[in-house]
Amino acid sequence: MPDGRAAVRALSWKEVVEIVTRFAKLNPYADKSRSILKIERDNYHPETGKQRQLYCLAISPKRYALFLRDDEGNPVLLQKGVNNQEDRWSEHGLGHLRNPLDPESEDRDWIRQAWISVIRRTLGLSAQPLGFEHLPAIGRVPITSPTAMRSLARLNRGKKYRNRIKPFDFLLSCHVKPFGYPPDVDPEKFHLVAPYVPDPECWVDLPWIDQYSGKQYEITTEGFHGSRGVARVRTYGEVLREYEFHLGAKNADAKGKPSSKQTFGLLRRRHVRVERIVYIGKESNRIEEMEAGVIHLPESVYTEYPDPSRDEWQTRTLPILKKIPMAALMRVSGRSRSMLRRALAGRSRPRKRNQELLKSALRRLGVV
């Protein structure tokens, strides 16, 4: 760019059509007039068929929106039945939240409104308040495990069966703000749920239950942190601000450094250096819980499948440990002689915490 910023040279429509035409020769189908390179219908007006200038705001690979600009320069999203064949804004990262205007409705127009606000701010235009930023950000999750049912025992106590919360009923789920946890809880094992109530104005006053301990807590959307018995939860406004400045962990800035929430402009892929290979599988029945924020640790949905030929503990760490004097290992690691002897014998694998501690000891001894 003239100001020194990195940029990509865009192809003209003429160049694109020439490339698409050349690839038509590779078409394996009966209709030889078509190319295997498809030009999306979004590029054409749905009624006149004329090409039109599109714009895109991309926060990350899965968070983007396509839009037009009217005669006054205002952004207009591509919307099904209005100016396009389908909606062209991403719901990734927001789809687990209920409609704050009508929680019983599956209408996602509130996400369109949020995108318009984000785009207008990016273009330096004024953005009107959405009207629901103050409400707690609430999702809906089904009761699909005995653990969830046990945590609701207090709410069901003394009620007739027809009035109880039952398996496969829906619950409301809120999201605690960083530093918003009550001081006596473990943030990694704390998630609040409540009976399903469609009225957003009642959400703050509901009996919220920690699904891990079964204890009851209050929630608030005010202040900066939680207090004893009260959790400070995120509002829709706070979720949308975090969404707007989402960190693209896979990308680097123009200088090759990891991108931050404030990085703007052309990004590039970060370089990856492979240290070791671990085979993992994802527990498919829990991925939705991870996306909804019910499970906080990604490790909880991973299952490792160890390969002895690639096992770092057996092939790299253990051989080095055996060369270190026992007295030095005891001094640096703080572990007992009996524990270290069992680990070095190789008959049983130490716990993951002890493995990391012994690796740290080797680093402090300067041998790795």
C-alpha cells in the first residue's frame, strides 16, 4: 500500500473470468459449458443478474460477514429474501446463545443487528445501541447426563413429579466473566444452570445452580468481579465486544509475530514447529457442550491414544532421568527416593503432574 502496509493484489473480474474459462476444459460432467471453478451467486444481484461490488469484514476464518454499501456509504448485509439468495454473516461463536429479544424464537436476526454494529464501528460510522447489551448472555442446554440431574436435586426436592426438572428438559446456562467467580470455587469446575424461563428480565433473579457442586448462587451483571455467593456473569454486550476483537491464535501480523486482539490488516499463517506427535480423538457427544461453554477445559473432550514408538516419556525423558544422580533429582524435584525409584524403574508411568515436574527438574539441571 502507499503507506507501507502489506496487501494482496486483487484480481479484476476480467482476469477471474479468464481463469474460470480455462478450467472449463477439466470439467468431467456432461455439461461442458460449466467450469469446475464456481463463481458464487452472491456476486450477482438476485433479480437483475448484474455483478456488484461486495465487501467483507473478517475477524477470523470462521467469523466474517459479506455486505454491500448503499449510496450514503452505509453497510447492508447480504440477507436472504432481501438482496441475496441466502444470509451471508457468520453465527460461529454466537450460535449457542438464545435470542435476547425473544428466547422462545429461533429467529437469529439479533446476530444480524450485532454484525451491522461491528461493521459500522470498523468503518468509522456511528452505531446505535442494540437494546439488549445489558442482559446476561444466556444459552440453552439439555439435561443429558446423571451428573446434571444430581446437581438439580435441591430444586426438585418436595415437588410433584410433573413439576420437577426431568432428563432431556432444557436448562438455561450463563457464562461467568473472567474474575467473576465466587472466591470459594474452582473456575475450571464451576458452571451455572437454571430452570428454563423464557422471560429475559427474570434471568438475573432465577435460582442458579453450580452443576458440579449442586450449590445455589446468585448472578449479577454489575461490577467487575464476583463475591461470596454471587457470580458476575457476562452480558450480551460484553460477549459481542469480545467477539469483535477475537484473537486469531493461528495467525501472525505483518512482522511474523503472533497476532493480538488489536492486530489490524493483512495477516499471515504462523510457523509451526513439531515437538512431538500425539494421537487424539474428540469425544463427539461432548463437543457441543464445549462450544456452549458447559465444559471449560478442551482436554476434557480429548482422548489420547499413546504410540510407544512416539511416547516422549519412554523415548526421551526417562533415558535422561536415569543418567542423573538420585540425590540431584531428589533435591531439584522435591520428590521422595521411593517415588523416583518407581518412576525410573519404568514399571508404571508416573502421574501427568509428576511427569511435568520431572521434566521441569531436567530443565533446571540444564540437561534438556
